Amino acid sequence: MSLLPRRAPAAILDPIVRGLAAAHVTAAMLTTAGFLGNVFAAWLASQGELLLAGIAVLFFSALDLLDGALARATGTASRFGALYDSTLDRLSEAAVLGGLLWYALQTGSDEQAMLAFVATVGSLMVSYVRARAEGLGLALKDGLFTRSERVVLVGVALLFGLTRAALWALAVLTVLTAFQRLWIGSRALIAEDAAPTEDR
């Protein structure tokens, strides 16, 4: 369960992917560009340029919809690519929240600084619980507030200057989602461990 679809509609995605492939753009290029763009957005946020930061977050994070599709379309999908993409996704998100934390400290808002810290930890834990579960052989994609929802919330909040409300929502919902995944994953693993060996 998630609030937003995991992929853009094929009617929109496919022509863009074909154009990128024809231009010899690689998935790794898109992943790197998305990360560097989010670092730029983080810097804008730290300087109080919230509108521009919001535009940058939404634009460069949208590249995350394209890199995997491009890799599959060009037959270049690999385990390295998946690891590289996931790692830079986490760093991108942390960078933007770090930019907001810095801005909060510069403006004297200890509340928002702490919320940005909690949101960062919560976001990382949402991803960590999934990664750890998959390492134990359990597919765990459910979650109320996954990366797509977090990126859209931060980007839109920056556009409209609603950072305090967004940070409260992120801090609460990321922690809840991490516990939601932990609950779902724990129940599934306990059930598997309790099943007779011949049924596994």
C-alpha cells in the first residue's frame, strides 16, 4: 500500500525513455544528475531560496522515474545500477533535509531543525527496514509514506513555503512508516520461522 503510484504511466514514460536512449544517455548519468541536482536544491534551501529549491527537488527527483526504466529499455540493468541508484536516492533525500536543517538553524528555529533531523532518521529507517528484510529473503514494499510521497511533500512544501508543516508531517509519518514496515516484516518472518521445514 502506498499513496502514490510507483511508476509514471507508460504513455508518458516510454517516449521520454526512447528519446534518452537515442541520445545515448545512460541510466547512471540520470542517477548522478538527480543526485547532484538534489544537492543543489539542498544548497538553495539552506540559503532560504525555498521556491527555487522546490522546483529543483521536483525536477531532479523526477529523474528517478527514468533511470530504472531506461536501464531496462536498453538492456543495461544490473545489480550495481540498483545499488548505485538506491544509495544516491538516500543521499539525495538526506541532503535536502540537511539543507532545511541548516536553514532552520540560521533562522533560529530549533523546532524545525529537530524535525528535519527526525525526518532524516525516519526516512533512512523506512529504507533500512525494507533492505534488511530483503536481505533476510522477504520482499517488503508496503509502506504508507515511501520515497515518492516524501519527495512530493518536500517539493510542494518548498514551493509554497510550508516547511514547518511539511517537516512535522515527515517526522511523524516516516517514523510511523518505519514501524509499519517493521511490524509487517516481523509478522511475516515469525510466520515463516514457525512453519514446518517441509513447507518452506
